[in-house]
Amino acid sequence: MAQMFISYSRVDTAFVELFIRRLQRAFPDLKIWHDQAPHGLIGGGNWWNDILAAIAASDVFIYILSNESVSSLYCQAEFTEARRLQKRIITVQARDRTELTDDLDDIQFINMKDGVDDTEAFASLVAAVSLRLREAQKYRHARPLWKPATPKPNKEAPPTRTADAPDISTPALAKPTAEQEALRLARSGVRWQIIGVALSVVLGLAALAVPLLDRIGAGTPTTVARASVAPSETPAPTRDLALPATLSSFEQLQTAQMQLTHSAATQAAADLNATQDTILSANATGTAQQIMATEAAAQATLLALSWTPTLRPTNTPVPPTSTFTPTLTPTSDPLEAALTTARSFTGSNTDWQALYRDGFQYTFEDDVTMVLVPAGSFTIGANPQADDERNGSVITFNEPFWIDLTEVTQVDFERLGGEAVRASSFTGTNRPVERITWFEARDFCARRGARLPTEEEWEYAARGPAAWDYPWGDTWNASNAVWNRSISQGTANVGSIAAGRSWVGAFDLSGNVWEWASSLYLPYSSTENREADTGNSTNVLRVLRGGSWVNNNADDLRAGDRNGFNPDSGISSIGFRCARPCAPL
């Protein structure tokens, strides 16, 4: 028997009781659960555990909307649990002028402000329930988006009025006290935090300048050849980071810090190139090893500043630290050499890292940096105890491919013409774009001349031939991912945790936002085509990978963990990155 869960505020009890009677007539075999006996809670039980069990058993979750229910901690927690379990959700507006949160605003509500007996509104309700019940059967294999279950909310004060008072208008929602306090603290700390960032930038540049000057003034003159990874020597355009007048103090602080970091990183890269020019023009000391050491110091400083500019690499690869010996074709083009090595690569994760410590990066014509993933094999699926990770087979990539260095940022999504129905919940230039549907992500990658990565490509880029449990290795490290954050924190800037990079140098493959893959969410043992073109059909699930800022269980952050989600849904924990094949030499 199908089951429905109804979440509502007690001030709407009269509406809900009539709503249930009318709905039961239309669906006599439907079990409808709400918190009043005999339908739901019965004395003597743990009420929150009973609610969680009822939501888990339900096929459809109905949220009765009013300002009281939207602001209710109990209703918010029930809605969060329904989203966690990927339940089919229907929202019904019981009273007019209800102010909705972003997540609720994404869902098209059924307007029953004129009452349950509004013929047109009730017909829409019946059609919606019928459709969502059918969908629930197709999506019955969907896993929770995060673990553990939603905790019991804090006790809230009883309502001070009832819905029977027609002369009282619905009040506007007040900002939470916690948010007001956060804004106050942010305003009081803006000046000193910006000064602290500026001092750290100046000290970092000073530390970089000393070894550069020492190397220029000593040793035997040597001519050094240089090669560029980028298609041209034209520097990437500087993006406009001017502060909009409408930004909050907290966002002004974040953007100001980014401006300082970007400015310092750009200056460091310019100083490095100027030093190389000085060495060549003055015929001063400078062996290939010295230049490499100089670049390594510069890269370390830039990495500490959380910025990755395009530096001009030397044509001498970093010596491998393992027994793996690659076959390199003599060439003066670093890109061609890297592609040749990637095509013949037979080593493990650490062998590739020895060749390219931070991965081989290339900035394409769209000014987006991607990392090279070499050919190789691995066993997909990491946890034989998880139903959707069993029966993983050996996947072989005969050709290398490219994958984005970071998740797609909000600035790049806008700059490259991305189109989305929903605005990101956590705005910031270098934060990942989120609340993106699978269709929107697919179309954006195609606009770039790229595509979404397949599930196999994504997992290989995260785990490698060694099939690591996490992008950085087999041991969980809570400091290596953006996870277990509050709603007030949300996402972080992409690439903010260097230690969390994968074996090919990609950032945030664990945490920050879940990432769409192109593949259908099917068992590994399925014989169906996982990359079948289903057009714009929403009667399927698409794969999500990597976990997100909201996940607070390390198991969800494993590189082998997988999930499925409705392709036309987008929430604040879902983003994406793009991939592209390697063009033949």
C-alpha cells in the first residue's frame, strides 16, 4: 500500500483535517500519515523516531505551506529529512502571502488558498499525487543524499494565534537571530581580517623574492630554454572583482580577501617570468634545475594564496621518485610530451604524481583550466557491502582525457553563457555554481565544446589505478574536504584545500558540492546502456558523485560512493564539472 506523509503547522489543523478527508475519497487505498492519532503519533513512543520512520516509509511527502509551517523548526526538519531520502515532494499553499525559502520556492506549489473544495485546485492535487506515486516506484532505489538522519529539532514556542482569525494578516518572516549575530560579528571583524590578509601576502612575496635574487647573482652562465603550456603567451584577462553595492559585509570581506589574493598571485607570477627574462638577457647564472626550484617556490607561495595562475613550465619534467620509467618522445612542446606520456602510461597513482606533482594542467581557449587524466585501468566500486557498489568490473581507458581542475564556478558559469532557472544559494565569484539541474549542466558543458564526465571517468579521476578510497589516498582526513558545514557556511571557494587534490591534481572531488555525471543511475551489474540518450526525460535518475558541504558522514565522501537524483531537480548541494576527450596528435 502506498503511503503519504503530511507536514503542517498546528494553526492549519482545520485545513489539514478537511484536506485528508477529501484526499482519502480520491485515493481510498492510500495510507495517509500525519501526527494526530489515530493516523500517526500514539502516546508512549519516541515521537521523533516515529516521524523519521513514517517519512522513510512514505512514497509522497506533502508540505502544507503557511508562514507558520515554513518557519516551524519541526516542519523544516521533516522537509529536510524528505529531501535527504529523495522522497517525491508536493507543496500545497494553504494561505496566501506565504514567504518561501529558496528550496521551497524551487517546487511548483498547488494553490489552495481558497480552500480544499476549490474544484480546479483539487483536480491539480489529484493529478500531482497520481504522478508522484508513479515516480516513487521508479525511484525506489534512490539512496539518501547524506547521513545520518535529520536530528530532532529544538523545542519551539507554541503558536500565539489560530487560522480562524480572519482579520489578522500573515506576518512576514523575521531573520533568524543567529544570522543577525553572524552579520554583526562580520561587520566588526572586516577591517582587521583584511589587514591580516594583506600582511600575510606581503610577507609571502618577500620570502619569494630573496631566493630569486640569490640565484641571479651566482654561478656559471647557462642558456635555459623555456616552453609554454598555454596556447599563447597572452596573459589571461583579469576579471572584474569590483564590490557590488548590494553585497553584505560578510560577502564584502570575502570578496576583498579574494582581490588581495588574486593581486598578490598575479604579481608573484609576473615576478617569476621577469626573473627568467633577466637570467636570459643578462646571461647570468641559471641552470635548468635552478629554474625548476625557483618555479617550485613560486608555485608553493601561490598555492598558499589559494590561487592557481598559469605559469610557464620548463621543458624538463620533474624527475620521478618511483621505479616507474616513462617513455618520453623528445620534443620541445610540453603539451605534446604530456599527451604522449599519458597515452603510454602504465604506472600507478604515485607514478603520475612523480611526473606531474600537481597534475598536468592546460588552459583552453575558454580560459578554463583542465587536468590531464592518463590512460589506465581500475576496478570501479569500492564497497562490496553497498548495494549500488557491488559487482564492479575492471574499467580500462585506452585514451587519456581532460577533466576540469575545479568545479564550475559562478563567475565562469555566467561568463560562458550558462543558463539556470535557479540562482545559487551561496553567492560568490569563486564558489561553485549550485542548484543546477542535470540538463543545465549538460548544456553548459556542450556550450564549452566539452561534456559531463561519465561515471567511470569521474571515479577514475578521483581514485586512479590504485583505486584509492579517497582522492588523496586510502585514509580519511577530515581536513582534506569541504564537508560537515552549517547552512550559514554553505559551500567554499573551489580549490580551497590543496591537500584534498586527487592523483591527477583535480580539486574538490570529495566534498563542496555533489557533481553530476552523464551516466544513468543503474546497478553496475545492469546490462542496460548507462550512457543511453534519453533526451529530456525525467523518468530516470542520473548519477551524483563526491558528496558535499552538507554531508557529515565520512562514508559519503568516499570516491567510490555513488548516488542518483532526479535530473530536473537542483538543490544547494549539487554542482558539476566538465570533461573532454584528448584530440589526436
